[in-house]
Amino acid sequence: MFTKDRLSLMRKLFICVFILTTIPVATAFGQLSSNCFLDYSLPKFAEIPISKDAVQPTSEATVYININTSDTLGKISNYIFGNALPSWLGNVTTDNVFLNNVSKLAPTLIRYPGGSWSDIFFWNGVPTDIPDVVWDGNSNKWTTLYAQSGKNSWPTTLDNYYTMRDNIGSQGLITINYGYARYGTGADPVAQAAHLAADWVRYDNGRTLFWEIGNENGGPWEAGWKIDTTLNKDHQPEIISGELYGKHFKIFTDSMRAAAAECGADIFIGGQIIHFDGSNSWNAVDKKWNEGFFKEGAPYADFYVMHNYFGTSSDPRYLLDWASSETQRNISFIRQDIKAKGAPDKPVAITEYNMSGTDLAKTSFVNGMQEIILFSEFIKQNFGMSCRWLLATGDGGMFYDGNDSSIPAWNPRPEFYYAYYIQKFFGDYCVNTVTTNNDILSYASKFDTGETGVVVVNKGTSEQTVKLLPTKGVGNKFYVYSLTGGTDNGQLSQYVYINGTAPTGKAWGPLEGLDKIPAKAYPITSELKYTCPPRSVQFIMIERGSNIVSVENNKRNSISANFTLEQNYPNPFNPETVIRYSLPANGITSLKICDLLGRQVIELVNEYQSAGAHSIPFNARKNLLPSGVYFYTLSSGNFIQTKKMVLMK
């Protein structure tokens, strides 16, 4: 994909030429004709990897994947492959090992300075008009406000953040301190906080394209959610609301854009929304957050911001199923809510996400598999940006930063290796794929230069023989990297193997010589076929060319011939289960759960879905359902089917 030198050169050309023009953007289903993320995305380069010749399996294919390169789902944003550098990580950005490993990862965007720290962070020094305490919703009490400065000696300084970005050739997302507009004790805290943000834009001087106002400010854990009204001088309410945030958002954006204009810089600013129906939320602020922000702040936003964590479980299958289905539900709700509330259509960014499973799951190769599903779903669902949380910690994150001296400094966890490959195999446009097996997820893209990139995820525990069915001409070879886990820790191995290459030294993957691991190069004759191990991910590059691969019509048709609704598993269940089904064609699909009296208790799916296999996790605890018999009904087109499920507590 991008080497550091190539990315730097392309960025210079981009700044000199493209920033002065409006780049035409192809429209697609559910996608805007003008999009700040796409307008500033650079073309991608398909790189044929170093390789070692391999022989296609002779066994009959068990899975067929139809790659329809003429069915374009949308242009792919460069900024999907982002990460986060929290300022509390410390001034590690000059550490050569850390910097080298992050450079290998090559995130296209880095978020700073937090997390929740964003709302206690002051880029140019801590002001005097702040209280001694703020409300902590985690402990439900007032706690000491430990304000942080971007010029302190131990947190990652602002200048070191910029230097790191320069060294790895990455764009940025800066999260502005909105909390200060709430808890500030000056005469006009909103104006003061907006002025501070504008000064940061001036200091930035065009280095950063993307900004967001605050972090999860509708949550009680965030500084400014609740304020001491006796200290507030502009008559703000005790508890925040989406409407109030929206009114303040306009003030921030006006100040920041005026500062950007002074610098001759382009900036794009995101505002927070929630990705679910908040009407039944435990947090009262959620109930009308979107309604309030859409009314007051949305017209002034360049994009909408959401956060999510995907699946609380130690069951690998549940975590993998949840990643694909939850992403679809999130974006479908947002698009429906935008329409229902008459809000302006904007691109969506998920600026904080990861797995919310057990610590062992979060550091296992399964997290890497889930990461690939999420990256791929963000692309398929036309997200404009994603920032993975986060680059380094001791108990999670991409790189190890703990106290165990036996673990190499900044040792990459398994998810690093998956992220390392995916940018190389996703091109300029996402295209539709259909698979014949519920265990197999497939995603594909085409490069403007003619190559096709394919990502295949085997969520199941059985080996499969996969046959790829491209709809356009191909070259003479296709190349495969296959990533699998080890045999330690049961299903949650802490190691990753790449085409059988084992971890090196004390690393959790084959870090030493990573760029020298050859792909398997399969000759293209009458078919494209390879072996897909259980619980694995394949990154595949198909050469461009004019060779037409013959396809048996009955095999191709089998991909979309059947409409099936499977029995949920496990059943009986408590509290989590998964519902799987296959669609023969694209269309509006509904999946509802009803009680014994036929009353709907939840609608899990109500959206346009593509043909192929789908898996929908369901958590009864989230919906406060009692034990008993329930029915789930799938409908799409002329098809409707119902099955019984039992919740047993």
C-alpha cells in the first residue's frame, strides 16, 4: 500500500494540487455526493507481494464466493485505518522501538489527546478559571479535577504528537475540550472554551484536517456531564442535553472556522450522536440526545461521530458475529434517525472502538479477527473514518506498555498483524460479494489500477476449501496471506501465525522479518481455489488481466438460490444467542422477536441488506426480558419464516 516515502510524496502533491480543487466523488447507495473524508482521500496503489509458488488444492470446493466487481458499494476512505494516541501514554513518541512499530502499522490517522482526557486537557496550559472538583459518574461523587496540559513534561505533548505524525506520514483527528465549556467558572465559559479551541486551530496552522468537539459528553463519566450550578456564571443547567451541546457546538465551530480562515486552512468538524434508540436508556440524557443535537448542532457539523465497543464475551464466535451485525445495526439506526428527525445527511465517523470482551479475549488473535470484520464492515457501510482505541497500554491496546520486563518493549499484540495487512488489500472501491457458507465472511475491493483485493474470514472451527468466482478478467496469479492463532489458551490464543510462520523470540507474532514473509502465489488456470483454515483470515490479491475464469453455472447460482432461517444457537439460551440466516437477493430485511401473545418485544433488523449469510447476536439482558418462550420472524421480499426460541434464566 503506502510506504512512508510514497505517502509523504503523495501528501505533498495532494496539498499542492488537490486541496485547491473539489474532487468529484462517485455516488453509491447510502453515500453522499460530497464527503469530507472522500474528497481528501488519495488514490491507493496495489502492490504485488513477494511470494512463493503454491499449488491449488485438488479437493472439491466447500465454499463459493462470488465477487461482483460491477456492483460497487462505495468509494473507500483512506481514514478508515486510524488509531489513537492518548496523551496519558507519556512522551514515548521519540522511542525508536515504539516509533518503528507504529511506522510498520502505518495508521492513516491518529486521534489525540483522548478519550475522556480530552475533556480535562488544555493544549497550551491549564487555566485558572476551573473548579477544584468535577462530577465523576463512575463513582457518583465529586472528585478532584486533575487538569492536564499539552505542555507538561510527562503526558504526550502536543508538539510530540505532531512530530510523531510527521515521522509516520499520518493525518490527525484532534478532540477538543468541550467539558471546559460546562465546568469553567469564568463569566462566559462557552466562549472561553471556544476561544481556546480556535487558538489551537491557529497553532495547528493547517496540519490537521479533522476535529471533533468533546468526547462522549452525554455520558455521566465525562467531565461536564453534571456541573455545580453555584459556580457556573452563565445559567447552564446542572445536567447536559443534546440540545445544549448542539447550541454550544455552533459557537465552537464558528470560532474554529474563523481561525482556520485566518490561516488559509481547511478543517472539518464532527459532532457527537448516539447510534441506538435512547428512549429506553438507563442514562436519561440519551433519550433526546440526537433530537436535540440534530435540531441545534447538526447544520454546522461536517460529520457525525459515534463510539462503540463490540461484544462482552469470551466466546469467539459470539464476538465475531457481533462485529458484523452490530455495525450494520448502528449505521442503519443512524440513517433512519437522521431521516426521521429531518436532520442533514452527513458522513459518519466512529472515532473510538474496540472489543469489550474479557482481558484474555482482547489480547488474543480473536481480537485481530474481529478487527478485520470491523474494518471491512466500516468500509462496506460507507463510514468515513475509524479510530481504533488504542495504540498502547499494559492490559490492552495494539502495543504492550506494561510492567513485565520479560515482555519486549512495545511488543505488538496479535491485532497488530491483522491491521498490518488489511490496508494492503483494500483498494479504492468496495464491491459486493456473496458467500455460500454462514461461517465465512467475504469482502472485496477493486483498485483503480485493475487489481482485486479480497478479505475472507472463517469464523467457524472447520477447514474449508474456498473457490473465488470473480466476474471480471484476471491475471495469471493470485496471492494469499493466511493468519491463524496458536494452540495456547484454548480458543483464545495469544499468538498469531502468518502462512505458517511462527512468532519470533518472545513476540506474540512473527515480528522479526515480517516484511519478508512470502505470500502463497497460486497460478490461475480454470479456477481460483485455496484452503481456508479454521478461525482464520485470508488477505488475497488477484492480478489484473483479461483471463476469464470459467464458472459452472450451477455452482454460481447456488450462492443465491436458497433463503434460510436457522435455529438460534444456543437454544435454550441465557442471556445471549445468535440467529443466522441467508438471503437470496439484496433487499429490505426485517428480523423481529415476539412473545407468546404475538407482541413485538424487539426488532433486531430493519434495513437494506445484501444477499448472502448474516449472523445477528441477541442479548436478552439488554432488553430486560423474563424467562419464557419467544418467536423470531425473518421477512424479506416474498419470504417469511418464524422459529421458536427459549430464554431460560
